[in-house]
Amino acid sequence: MKAMVLSELVQLQPSSKPLQLRELPKPRAGPGQILLKVHVCGVCHTELDEIEGRTAPAIMPMILGHQVVGTVAVCGTNSSIFSKGERVGVAWIYTACENCEYCQTGRENLCSEFRATGRDAYGGYAEYMVVPERFAYPVPKSLTDLQTAPLLCAGAIGYRSLMLTGISNGQRLGLTGFGASAHLVIKMARFKYPDSKIFVFARNQQQRAFARELGAFWVGDTEEQPLQLLDAIIDTTPVWFPVVKALESLKPGGRLVINAIRKENYDQQTLLDLEYHRHLWMERELKSVANITRKDVVEFLQLAAEIPIEPLVKEYSLEQANEALIDLKFKSEKGAKVLRIPN
């Protein structure tokens, strides 16, 4: 099979080509596994973190990609959930132990043996991949391959973030940062909580305009404060400063959910700016989001089909994976980037 392979960590530049096209043996499905013929694979910011070493792959070389849609080509022994020819999706969670206290309570995302697709096991930048069948998900018929791919990461983690806010219909929700995940969250929130007002904080003028198009009640810069305090805010930025500013916009008892795999630019000034009485007093909460569970993926795909959510998508070929990654890092463009793998 053909695959785009990462062999060494690099700091990306506009001219970088971190992945190489390789011919590799087609993988075989073991017990409890399925072999997928990959149709599409989304390109995610987490891949940039993997390539540049912030979330380095467990082994090298590695096949990246954790937003995978394909059809079942082979069912391994003891596999009974799917049949050959069924269309399924694969997300960031590749496997977990299924026996610890977290797995037993539906929190596989916290399992110490959590393994990530495209980081700890070969992912979807390839013509075929193997996955444990219990960590693959049926794709609703109404969703196309291209639409589904970005939903498996940005959408599913956005769904988990929204659920962790604990808000109810009519309460005010803020989104600070308006990238791949947040623009899907606003669609979910407006559908699930039609009487709630959505407030969006974003530095980028294009992102603010996009938020207005999608029905935000209020839109402003990261440093601005709305006239009304908010019940919950979801932060999707990679830096610390918006966290401090978001806390200032929370009501007493409000919750800030941080949906980020990493945070940069933590400095002494940020620490000095965080004041207990102004930012955390009155039972304001901070909660982080770690990975996703199988339940998140299943519930969100059903919700996405019901709404329906149709992400903006820019299509690339498998061989154009480097171009897609460079565009993701250096260009500010609407929509998700998805590799289409030839049949």
C-alpha cells in the first residue's frame, strides 16, 4: 500500500516536506481488529504538534492521521461488530485498556494505557489501516466521507467540551478562539440550546466575521468584555492570555472549559495577571479537556447527522499531504483540510 510517512521530527517551514511517500506492506487484521480501506483522512493541528515534537509519536517512522473514514475490507478473528463493506470512522482514541476504573466508567480518555491513532499506532495517511473494532464507529448514511472526517476530531472534542460546560437552554455560552472546533461548537450549541446566546472572542477579524455569519449574539476581540457575564466559556486557543481574560467574563459559579492539547507563551506577567479575587473567587471553575471517549464520538456523529453539520472542506490527494500540512500551519483559511485516498 501507499502511505505518507513521518521518519523524523522537524520544525516546519513554508518549504518543508516532513512526510515521504512510501510503499509498505498492507497491514493484517488481528483478533478483534478490522482492516479498513481508507477513503479520506482529515488533517489536524495535532499532526503539526507530532511533527514538531510537542506531542511526539511513540515510534518512528509513523503514519499520521486520526480523522479516518473507510470501509471494512477484512474482519479479523473474533470480530463480530462490523461486516465487510460497512463504512466506519476512526478517531483520536485508538484503544484503551478497558479494565481500569476510568474505562469501566466510560472515561477511557483518562486511561493510563490510552493510545492515540496516528501517534501511538499507524493512522490514516495511507491506503489501508488496522483498528480494534471496538474503537471504530458506524458513520450515518446522511454524512459524506469528506464531511465526516473533520467531525471525528474537531467535532467530537468540541462536543465533549460543550457537554463539560454543563450549561442548559437559555444560559449564556462564550467561545474564545474560533477555529476548527469552535465553529462546529456554535452549530451544536444553537441546535441543542436554541434560547442560549453565544458570545465569541477572537483576535482575527475574519474569524469574528465568520462567527457573526454562524449566528453569534455578540462578537469581540479576546481582550474585550461583553456587557453580560457568561455561564460558561470554552477556550480553544493555544496560549494562556485568553484564559485569564475569559475568567473575567464568567458569572459567579461559571465554568471555563479549556479545550487545548497544549498551551504556549506562559510567562511571569501572565502569572501576575491572574488574581484570585478577580478571576477565581465566587466559585468560578477551570476544567481541562483530555482526549475523547467512544461515547463522545458515537453521540456526536448522531447529532451531526440530525442538525445536520456540514463542515467546509478543502480536498487534497494523499500525495499532497505535505502541502495540506503547510497550508494548515501558515495559511489562514476557512474550513478543514482532508486527504482523499484513491480507491
